[in-house]
Amino acid sequence: MDENKLNNEEEELKADGMSENESSDEMAEETVAAEKADGEEEGSTPTGDDRDPLDVALDEIATLKDKYLRQVAEFDNYRKRTLKERAELILNGGEKTITALLPVLDDMERAMKNGEKTDDPQVLRDGMALIYQKLMKVLETQGVTKIDTQDADFDTSLHEAVALVPGMGDDKKGKVIDCMATGYKLNDKVIRYAKVAVGQ
């Protein structure tokens, strides 16, 4: 009995010793694994911020160069388009005015044909007056207006004195006496000065 008891106690002690050894081995393995993990974290692969400054600068230069080339190309396209539009405007800028004047030209052609059929000068005068009125209306729609000279004071911003008429009296001094050529304004800008005779 005592021998059996002793054998059981020895086996229990051996088992306890083995479990203690196993647990100490497991702890040692866990410690090694933890230290290894810490080492891996410290020596981890470099992030984007850890790149070589030269590489970062070269990337920025490439980006800026690309933006610059795009801007230059866009500006060049804009310049070419603007020049083309300007050339077209110069060539075809009067298209609206010419189109508006064509009906007046048609009336003049009709008046010339009808003038051959009649000997009455009054009919021709009436026809010319109608065409003149139509022409003035067309010009007014385009912003053209006559410069008024009747009983007007001489104004160098509107009139051009081509003659001075002395002895007209004090009430006519500095006034427009006669208009030799009518002046016109386009949208309040003088495009032709009225040629006038001025009292002296």
C-alpha cells in the first residue's frame, strides 16, 4: 500500500513538473512573439512621408510642369479663337446694316424702272421722297441720327466751320447760318461733322 501511495505521489509530482515546464515554455514563446511583434512595428516599411525628399520634389516638379503645359495650351487655343472671331467680325461686321439697306436698294431699282414709264416729274419726286424716308428709318434703327444745325449755336464737337459769314448782325454771331453737308452720329458718337457756315 505504501509503495503504491509513494508511486502515485511521484507520478503526480512528475506531472506537476511537466505542466510547470510546459507553462514556462509557453510563456517564453509568448514573450519572444511579443518582442518580435514590437521589433516589426518599429522597423515597419516606410510610409509616403518617409520618402526621399528628392523624389518628392521631382514629383511636384512633374505635376507643376503638367499644369503649366495645360495652361499654355488652353491660352494658345483661346488666343487663336479670339483672333479668328475678330477677323470674322471685321469682315462681316457690317452684315446687319447691309441687310437692312437692301430693301431700300430694291425700292430705288423699282423707282428707276417706273421713272422710265412716266414723264411727270412730280411722280419721280414723290418716289424719291418715299425712298429717302425709308432710308432714314433704316439708318435710325441702326443707331444713326442727323446732327441738327437749324438755328443752332456753333459747336466744335458737332460742327465743322467751312465758311465765315460777316455782317449778319449780333443775333447771328456764332450761330450756324447754313449747312453745306449734313452731319451724322452713330449711337451718340459723331461719325461725320456737319459742314456749316458760321455768322461772324
